[in-house]
Amino acid sequence: MSRAALLVLADGRFPAGGHAHSGGAEEAVKAGRITDAATLEAFCRGRLYTAGLVAAGLAAAAAHGMDPLDLDAAADARTPSAALRTAGRKLGRQLLRAARATWPAPELSALAAARPRGAHQPVVLGLTARAAGLGPEDAAYCAVYESVSGPATATVRLLSLDPFQATAVLARLAPAMDETVAAAVAAARRALAEGVDALPRASAPLLEIGAEAHRAWPVRLFAS
Amino acid sequence: MTAEAVAVAPVGVPAPASALSESALPESAPPAGPAPTGIRATARITARRHGSGATVLPVLEGEGPLAVRRIRGADGEARVALVGAMSAPLGGDRLTVRAAAEDEARLRVTSTAATIALPGQRGEPAYYDVELTVGQGAALHWLPEQLISARGSDLHVTTRADVTEDGVLVLREEQVLGRSGETPGRLTSRMTIWIAGRTLLDQELSCGPGAPAGWDGPAVLGGLRALGQLLVVRPEFTEAPVQPCMLGEHASLTPLAGPAALVTAVARDGLAVRRVLDTALESLMR
């Protein structure tokens, strides 16, 4: 495997459309739940251990070669909010387009054919990692990092938060990210033997409720 | 039937990969270690459609703290109330309720009071499992009162429902973190719903002392202390799914990826949650 491929995939400039999503931060800022670096950190920590863990588990399982359509259904079951399912599939479709151009592979083409309106982003991410010669742990790292870097970057724009402070938040979360990746990879390994029910399913009620509130806004800066 | 305190033989569980995998991915098997002494009790309810159109209850068995009473029904529907016969679950207890609405039967289960999770003598966790099955053309309404997580308790709640393609399930789950002004206990709650063998919903919430950090923060519960969910599975939703909408400041209605709708509400107290769920239930069953 090429270690540099991980940097290409994890780069925020990878053209997969992630910059248009705030991971729930836009709604949380407007509702007054994120007001500064400390509340951003608490938000990111909660998102990491819920949505981040679930995404990392799905991505690691896909990178292991589990059936992407089974994983796509597992992602639906773990995403009660219709707004988040729509956002997840939109992001998945954009990532798949970029991935097929970057690391062409029959598995990616097959998924695009089976889910023309988009598969859930973490499933595509895991399959992309596989196509790039990366492993389940790499896929989980990408998912976990995205789960907190999106809200941190968005909060810099939404609150005019000092970018140095936002980056310091991400650095402070690094040990928690390592821990989340380890849990996701262990769960994905269990899922190989026991099926998708063994994958993480941690939920975050305010992220799910907030996503529905955000979807109904007439004007918004971010897509989710 | 009287409660029997039984010693549970240690059961081997795989060692967790990390503190997080232990807390975020709890195994539903009882933990290894010194044999916990707690109550093991199972209540069983089976509803069957009688030739006359009425629903009968060929199985109605309580045990220990789980007492069951048939109450007055209506329109071919059998009604059962879970009656709190003693204080439970305490740490170390393992309680199970199995309720089945067989083909064409109509069953409604309620409870007479809130369930309070309390600490045990040795700090062991307690387990409360609810297993629901809904047959062809059957309807099961599972509407218990709140679960209150008292200080020092550690409870794992697992709710599983298996619904056939054209079954109806109405399921309410409400959790209050701590009695009035009290620090909550540890509560892990998993809900898994299958329709015709496919997973419709699989989610787990972990909160209280020792839960993964951030549970009380702006992404998860935001310092609020009451949470409720109302799940409605109805075949009609295949053709006409509900439209997502807000039902209050921290409450939403969303269609699931199947013939079902889910209301999620977070609020300062259990009463505010109940108000949202009651209003939603009325409109979803119309």
C-alpha cells in the first residue's frame, strides 16, 4: 500500500464536496449550542463518539470487503433522520465520482450502477480506500477525521472563530480519534464473522433533530 | 410467582479492544467476574386472535418484579398493564419482557408507573430486555411509562422488535436522566427494529457518568435531561411516507427507510417529552 494515498484521500481539497457540509455545526451555532472553541470541542467530541464512530465502522467494514449494499442498508438503519440520509447519499455520490476518476476499480463501478442516486458516504469511503490500496484502519481514520474537521472548519466561517483555535481543538481530539478508530476497526472485524449488527450504532439525538430543523431553513450557508 | 434470587454463572465475553469499545459497544451478555446475585425474571405475553374477532391471551405470565394484569380492552384489542410489583431493576438484575401479537391479533401493553433503575449492592449493571414480535396483520402497541435512571445505577436496556411486512407497531420509549435535580446513573439503551427480516432501525444511546465524553454536550443531549422516541410502523407508510417536520424546539418527525416514522424529542423534563409524543401519536394513527 502507498501511505501517500491516505494523504490524498484525507485531504480536505480532495474534490468530493465535503466542504459544503457543516456536520450539524451550522444549526448548532444558530441555536446557540456552539459559541466558542470550548463548545466546538464538546460538539466535536459528541459527534466523534456517535456519528464518527458509526461512519468509521461502516468505512472499515467496506474496506474489509463486506458487501457494500448490506452496509448501505446498515447505514440507513443507523441514520433515522431523513435529512441526514439524503446528505449522506449526496456526499457518497460525489465521492464515488471523484474516486472512480482517481482510483478506477470494478467494485466502485458496480456500486455506482447499483445505487445511481448515491450510496452512503462512509460505505463509498471504505470502498475507495480499498481501491486506493489502503486498509480498514486507514478508512476509519478518514471517516473519524472528517467527522470533526467538517464542523471545525465550518465554525471558523460561521462564528469567525480564530482558525488557530479551531485547529487546536482538532489536535486536542487526536487521542479520542485514535480510540474511536480502534473501536470501529474492532467492531468491523466482528462484523465480518457476525454480520452488520455488530457494527457501531451510537446515536446523537440533537444532531438528528437539528438536521431536520436545518433542512427546513429557507436560507443556509451549508447543505447540512 | 415469587422472585428468586439466583446466582448467575460467569459467562465469558470477549475482552474489549479499548475503553471506548467497551462503553460504546456493550455486549448484552452478563459480565464475567464474581457471580452477581440479582433477580432474573421474565414476563411473557402472547395475544392471539380468536374466531369471534376478539383477541385472547393464551400466555400471560409475570415473574418476580414483573407482574402483568389484563385490563379492560376495546374493539377486539386485548390490553395488558405491567405492574411494578417491587423495586426493580436494581444492579445485578436481569429482566426480560416478551410480548407477541400473533397473526391478526391486537395487543396494547402499558405500565402503571415509571420504572426506576437503582444501584445494586456491588455496583453491577442491570439488564432490561424487551422482545416484541408482530405477526401478519397484527398490531402491537407498546406504551410503557418512563424509565428513570437514578444516581449510581447502571442499566442496559435492549428493545428488539420483529415486525412482519403488514404488521403495525407503535412503540414509545422515554428516558429521564435522574430524579428531580439528581445526577443521573449510567444508561445504555439500544433499539433494533426489523421489518420482514430487514433491519429498519438500529441505534444506541449511552449517557451518564462513564459514557463516552460528549453525551451531555451540544451534539447529543445538550444538558437536557429527558429523551423520548415514538416509533410507528404502518403498512400505509409504504405508499404515503410521512413528511419530515419539526414538532418543537428539540423534537422532530422523520420517515425511516421503510414503512415507518420516528419522533425524537429531547426536553428539560419527562412531561414536556410526553406532550410532544402524545400529540404526534394522535396524528400518526389518524
